[in-house]
Amino acid sequence: MVNSVSPPKIARPQEFLHQLKLDDIFFFPCILAVAWQYFWSLPSKTFGWALTVFVSLGIWYAYVLIKPRDDAALTRWFWAIVVPPLIFIFVLRVLVPDTSWDVLNYHLFHAERALRGPLLIPGDFFPTPAPFNPAPDILTGLYRLVFGYRLGTIANLSAVVWLGIIMDRLLRYYVSRAWLRSVCVLVILCTEQIFFQINNYMVDLLTLPLLLTATLLAVRKPERASEDRHVIVVAFLLGISITFKLANIAFAIPIALICAFNLLRVWRELKFGRFIGISVISLIAAVAPIVPFSVFLDRRTGSPVFPLYNAIFKSPFWRASNIFDPRWGPKGFVETLLWPILVFFKPERFCEFPIYSGRLSLGFIAALVCIPLAKKEPTIRGLCLVTVLAAFLWSAASGYSRYGIFIELTSGAILVWFIVYLWKTFGHLRSPLRWLPSITMGCLLLAQAAMALAYSAHHEWSTRPTLFTHPESLRDVNMLLHDRNVTSGLSDEERAAIANIDVWVTSNVKTTAFMGLLRPDIPVINALQWEYVSTRTARTAFNALTNASANRRLYSLCFPDDLAHAREALESRGLTISSVQAISVPFFSPSNRIALNLLRISRDTPIYRAQISLKETPTRFAPSEKKTLTLRIKNTGTMLWRAYVNADGRLQVNASDTWLAEDGETVVNDMDARSALPRDLKSGEEVELQLNVTAPRVPGNYILEIDMVHEGVAFFYEKNSEPLRLNVRVER
């Protein structure tokens, strides 16, 4: 009798190396960028980064071991057909530093600040247009630290190559010839947005490989109950994708639903305890990447996704409304349903560039057609379902080009499968037209790819020229790998001026990048965006910070042509420009100098300013009770307060009260009463007034706000004056 011998188990380190693929190496920096947010508040940043690397290595090790095995290697055709064209497109503009709008407006600042610690530091007042999760900017920042500014965009090139690797694995089952499969992969990657972003610091490409990997794992049914661990991998990939870009939730929802459905199909084969364990671990894997920044943001703003979806989360620092850009996307229910098709006919509402080659439209129609055709191909059928559901969610959420690249990629894969299906279905017929359906679809796909290539030769987000149209950029080839800062090219006088700054004040678009590159360690107060002072809480916080910074050296940056706009923005916040110094910042190149004005900011005595006090402070009212309050009011501004101007009361200054809910934002009883001045009040003068107030009818906790109002112009609080606020209890 011969005893059966089990094959020897491979040691875990050996198994790890055996499982490790090139795309896993690309994935490690993504884990690093997310893990850093757990440790960025530690006093020692060196220790924090050491912990981040240690924890990331552990997570990466576990990820590589539990992900499904794939022993097939890439062929030489992939490296010969797919990669060289991508590198060529990348190189075309790489010598000209990226100056895309969003990159200068917030991406660079987020990277510079978040690589050193928390995105927001004490003394900050919303430095950038929105405090989005900086995880993708941390990732590109790490690449920039290693490769320099120009080559740091290799992060996006790596993401596109990674996408090609995943596509090659998907098509392996449908296109057997390696060279033809590689051609198909290259065609699938030919979309405008991929080429527009392949060599800049926009972040839309970074999570596409994660979403695509999660999709392919989700749509396949586990062959054995032991393969249920892939659900954990899907959850982790989706969690990081949402962390990098909240808009990815439109794709994560259908992927997660299909993955859960496939898991439920095999749950009877699992022990109940294992099923629950896998579900709990998957939930943790999905939530863990999202938690640190969401908690960080919620503590500072009252919303985990601030300022998005504020009609739901109701942060007091933003109006209770959802951000919506009316320039883009469908209008109405019918257009939302048809938007994936309509984008080809309405490109001006799809993207800033009014051109579109139509990949999404072709793919969406093909996905609808292929759902019933792919009955025996669960992977393709699942891919079609994800594409259709994700397209509807994307249309309802935004319908904007940059947020729909994932659907364009899945559409490309579906179109290739559909072409193969038509070839096999009609190929056995004797008709001379048997190849017409597949050739027609192939020509449509090739035409779309050619259009995308043609568009990308003339357009990209930074509007940079190519090497062919701007060969003089070759003179900066020696800057490659040596362009890590902008301060080395400043004059001694400019360095001294920058070192003298205590607080930055934002007054012009696209300048926070320079603030982050020059002095990322000091607070930034946003005086540009009116949304950040559109609520009482936000305006109070802004006033408190600017008042606390009155004795500090405040500076702002603006482009010379925008000086008037910067002055207007500052003056609307009670700030003035006391001096202007012209500086020239070498933007990662001695020959690429950007002219800026360095503005010294001061807070002079404002026009509207009142100091209000009460002789007696009421704390309790009965419902609808009337009380007369005695106010002591001082004009601490520079404007003369007129007691009477004309019969309709316009332009005179009165005292007023407003009842607010406990949150300090919701108006319960606006303009409850007015009290006129007995005489004109000059700057520095005081007066005593009687103000009749009436409590709300409903019992509860309220805030009674007393303020001055310039009738027909504004309440004083809208002009950065601090109103008097009283916490009042209304009870029977």
C-alpha cells in the first residue's frame, strides 16, 4: 500500500514572491498614501512615516497573499505594442511643467501640506476651494519627491500601464493571439481623458485600475467556497477608490451589489461563521481607508464629506445645499436616462473641450445589447451590468467627462467582446457579407480611438504644447529629476520677503499652489470664496481668525492682471492692501518664471463695525413673550450712522434682532423688531436704545442675535461686524 503524500506547502514569503505581480508594485504607493492619514498627526513626522511604511507593508503583504492567483505572464507583444505609444504620448508634453487649473488651485497645495502632516492646521480657514481628501495628492506628491516635478506625473502613466495589464488579463479568454490582444488593449486605452491627463497632476486616472480590478473580481463567481476571500479584496479596492475620489461611489455601488450577489450564491457552501467573518472583514476593509480623513473633516466642519452634499450633512460652515455645476450633465429625468448616448451629441455639456469621440455612447449601447447575448459569459455579462448601472448613477450624479472615464474603459472591453462575438457568430455563414457586422463595429471602435488621438494632439488640461509644436522645451531636458522646488531660483530679496510671512491670505485663483510650494507650514485664510462666509458660523470663524491675526504679518499672492480683483475680494472681507511687491517664481525651470504680486495685507478700521452690550441679559422667555431690552451700542467703524435719511427708512441704521435655532444657522423669526437711533452716530460715539423682542411660539433652545442693519444695504454681520448672540431657553 502506497501512502499518498501531500505536496509540500510553500512558505509564506516564497508564496508572496510567487504571487507578486507588477501591478501589485504599482498598488503599494496607494496603500501608503491612505495609511499616512492615520499617523499624520503624530508630533514626529519621521516616526509617523516610519509607522506608515511598516503598516503599509503589512497590509500589502496580506493583500498579495489573499488576492486570486494569476500565473499567466504578460507577453512581449504587450511591451512592444501597448507600452511604447503610451510612453510616447507621455513624453510629448513632459518637459513643460503642468499648470492645470485644478493643479494650481488646490492639488499642489494639498500635496505639499498633507505630505508634512494634516491638511488643515491651526489658524487655517479653508485654504483651498474645497478640502477634498488629499490621498491622491499624497500619492502624486510621493512620486514628485522621487522623480521631480516633470517626471512625477509618471504616477498617471503607471496607472494607465496598470490598466493595460488588467485589460490584457480580461481579453485573454476572448482574443487568443497575443499581438491582436495587445492591439485591442491599446485601442481600449485610446480615450480623450486618459491622454489629456496622462502627464499631469489631475487625479482621475489613479483609481481606474483599482475599480477595474474590483469589477473583474466581483463579476466572477467563486469556483470554490475557499475563494470567497476575493470579496475582501474587492471591498478594499473600492474603499481606496472612494477615498481617492468620492465620485467613484457611482461605480462602487453596482460593483459591490454584484459582488454581494455572487457571494450569496455560494453562501450555502460556507459555514455560517465564515460567511459572517468574511462579511465583517470586508466591511472593515472597505471603511478603513475612508475613516481617517472623514473623521478628521467631521471634527473640523461637522460633515465627513464637506462641502459636498451639505443639504444632507448640514455643516454650519456652508450653505445647506448640494454643490452642483449647471454647466455639465443632463437636464431632467429623460436626459438623465439617455445621457450616456446624448453626450456624443451634446459635448459642450460633457466637458470644457466641446469635442467627444463617443466611446461612452458606443459602449453603453453595446452593453445593453450584450446583456442578453452574453448568457454563457458571466464575466462579460457582469461587466455589461456594471457599465449600465454605473452609467445611470454617473448621469444622475454629474454626467461630467472626467468622472466617467471608468465607464469608457469598460465600454471598450465590451465593444471588443462584441466584435469577437459577431465574428464567431456570423463567420460560419457562406454569405460574402458574413464579416460585415464585426468589421463595421471594429471600424467604429478604431474611428473613435483615432478621433481621441487626434483631439489629444491639440488639447490637454494644462494647454501645454507638444515637443513638435514647441521644440524649444528641449532646453529644459537637464531639469528632469532635478526639479523638486521653486525656492532655489528666488532672489535673496524674494527669499527674505517670503520668510517674513506669518499668515497667507487667499485672494486670487490658482495661487494656493505657490503658497504651498513657498511656505506650506503657515496658516492660510481664504478671503476669496464667498461660500465660506455665507453662513453666520463661517463668518464668525473668519472674523475671529482675522482679528486674532491683526498683529501678525499677513500676505497674499495674485497675478499682476488680477490685482483689482484681489483688492476687491480682500476689501469685501474687511482687509486692505498696504503694499505690493513684484516677485518672479521660477516654476521648476529657470526659463519658466511666473510673475506674481506679493501683497502685504492689513486689517484697518472697518466701515461697518458695532459693539453691542446689554444692561441685563435674559436667559429665559415664555412662548411668544415680549420683552424690552436695553442696548448699549457703540459705533466702532468709520461710517456715520444716519438716524433718518428718507420716509421709507432706506439707508438709515437701526438695531434689529433675529431668532435662530440652536444650530446658530436656521432662522426661526427673521427681523423680529427694529429700533431706530435717536440721532446720527459718528465713529466712536455710543447710544442707549430700547429694543422690543418677541420670543418664538414653540418651546426650545434658541439663539437671540442682536445686530445693526444698514437698511437696504446689509446687516452688519454681513460686513464682518460681530453681532451679540444670547443663548435663550423658551419654556412654558
